[in-house]
Amino acid sequence: MKSVVLPNYNRNVLRAILSLEVRVSEKPVPVGDEVLVRLHAAPVNPSDIAFIQGGYQIVKSLPAVPGFEGSGKVEEVASGLEDWLGKRVSFFVQDDKSGAWSDYLVVKECDLIELHEDMDMDQAACLAINPFTAYGLFDVTGAELSRAVIVNAAGGQVPAFIRSLAQEHDVKVINIVRSQAAFNKLKSNGEAYILLESEEGFAAKLKELAHDLEATIAFDAVAGAQSGVLFNAMPPDSELVLYGGLSNKPVSELSTMDLIFNDKMVSGFNLSAWKELIDNKEFKAISESIQMKFITGKWETHIRSDFSFDQVTEALKSYLGDMSGGKVLLKPSKI
Ligand SMILES: NC(=O)c1ccc[n+]([C@@H]2O[C@H](COP(=O)([O-])OP(=O)(O)OC[C@H]3O[C@@H](n4cnc5c(N)ncnc54)[C@H](OP(=O)(O)O)[C@@H]3O)[C@@H](O)[C@H]2O)c1
């Protein structure tokens, strides 16, 4: 089988990308609670970029196969897991010895999502992380009860699912983007509230809007000084939820007085930790309802193009050149 392999972590993203190799090895054998999945496709996410730079929470032994999610078909199973044989699945994988950018990989049973027969396999490749993250962010904050929320990096996929959930519950969304292209795209999609983070008076405009609309929750994927701008813009009794660190900077500029006197809160969200709070039955029900959103066309991950493992450098450069332009998928080479 072929896999994309990272020989060394490198803070310099271009060097990290250029160091990726395609290697041939034996298929792994599933043991214990594992199944062997034959990959259909795996996306490139911001966490993969942080991972190859050695800047992510997950650090694997080297050489390592990147990729934390994908879709495929179960081809072999460890003893006792025969019910999974032949099933189409989405999966989440963070194990040291396994990565999604591979023809075959072993996945733990608890990290499999059984797919509905009508679920598209390319969409399923991007199912295990972002849609559940948007759902989980709404769940933990009770955002459906708020009047308005703020999202930054708003051209990305998690914010797109957050907007859809917000619309379902009649919650308004203030979108923040960093590029004019992402601004224009959201505008043409009919978004009412969009701010460009570089525009003059950005912090003041955000504050006015957040107070007018009563935006009491901010979902922050950027961090750095922007966390402070979001936090300080919201009215009393608000919550800033950090779920990404796209700026690669520590959270800063939070108003101390707001923290002390205005009952504002800062929290973090991690999908894996949220999933651990949910039992199997509830997770299955959530998975079913999320898959139905895709099947009925209500939700869609915007996928720009797909690349073979041999084109991994091109794929990552293309993704980083226009992250709001949609996901790129890595697919096994056709045999
Ligand atoms: N905590 C969790 O459990 C969890 C789970 C899933 C995802 N996440 C995080 O959620 C975030 C969004 O992921 P995604 O898959 O939705 O992203 P995506 O669809 O790949 O898009 C990334 C978006 O972020 C924007 N962006 C990138 N760097 C930025 C920066 N420094 N400042 C402002 N905007 C920036 C991009 O804008 P341009 O087009 O201008 O580049 C693009 O709109 C990531 O940080 C990811 O790690 C966290």
C-alpha cells in the first residue's frame, strides 16, 4: 500500500510540505478493537497543517502518516468486530501508528461512524470533524437560545455549519473574515453581517453590532489579539469560545475589567473531549441527524478538488493558497 509520510516536523510550513514523501509498505493488520479501512478520501484540514509543523496537540512518532479523518470501506476486522465487515464508514484517527493519508489504515471501533446508504463518500470524508464540531459548539454553549453569535475565519467550513445551525434557531450571525474574496462570497450568499478584520474602525464596528444584536457568544478559531477584540466587543454575560488557533498566537488583549465586573467568560472546545461526554446511543442519533442534513442537501462541505498521494505537495499548496475556497481531498492512486 502507499502512504504519505512525514519524515520530520518543520516549523516552516513550506519546508514541511516539501518534505512529505509517498512510501510503500505492508498493509497493517487490525488487532484488539481495530478494523482495517480501505481509504476512499481524506481532506486537508488546518489541524493537518499545524501537525506537520509540529505545532498541534497530537505529536506522533516519526516517520508519521498525517491525516485525522476520512471515508472508506471496512475490509478486515479484529476478532469480534465482524459486523463492521464491508461497511462504508467515516472515521476519526489520532493514533500514533495510523493516519488517514494512506491506502489502508487501522481505526479503532469507537472512532468509526457508520454511513447511511445515501451518504456521498466525498462528503463523508469531511464528516467526522467539522460538522460535529459545529454541532458540539452549539450544544455546549446553548447557542440556540442566544439572539446572535460571532464567528471569525468565517469563510471556513466550521463557520458555514454554525451559520446553518444558527439559521435553524433564528440566531443572527456576525461574520468576520480576513480577505475581501471571502467577504464578497459571504455577501453574495446573502449574509447580513460581515466585517473585514482589516477595515478601519473594525473593533468599534464590531462592538456596536454585537451590542445592537445582543451577540453573547463568540466562536473564535483565530486567537491572538483578535480574541481580545471579540471578547471586548460583546455585552456583559457573554462567552468567548476558543476552538482554533489559526493565528498561531496566544490569546491576548482581553479586558480585565470585563472579566471581573461584567461576568464574561472564556472557554475552550475540543471535539474529542465533547464526544467523550456523549454515550453511544446519543452519538448515533446526532450522527444520523447530521448525515440527514447532508443527504437532503442542507449541509455540504465545499470541496474544491481532489489529488492523488503523489500530488500531495500540490494539494497542500493549493489549499493554503485559498483556504476559504474549499477543501482539497487526497485520494489513493487508481490501481
Ligand atoms: N477544537 C476542535 O475540536 C476543532 C475541530 C474542528 C476544527 N477546528 C478548528 O477550526 C478552525 C477552522 O477549520 P475549518 O476546517 O473550518 O477551516 P477551513 O474550512 O479549512 O478554512 C480555514 C479558514 O480560516 C481562515 N484563516 C486561516 N488562517 C487565518 C488567520 N490567521 N486569521 C484569520 N482567518 C484565517 C481562512 O481564510 P482565508 O481564505 O483568508 O485563508 C479560511 O476561511 C481551524 O482552526 C481548525 O483547527 C477545531
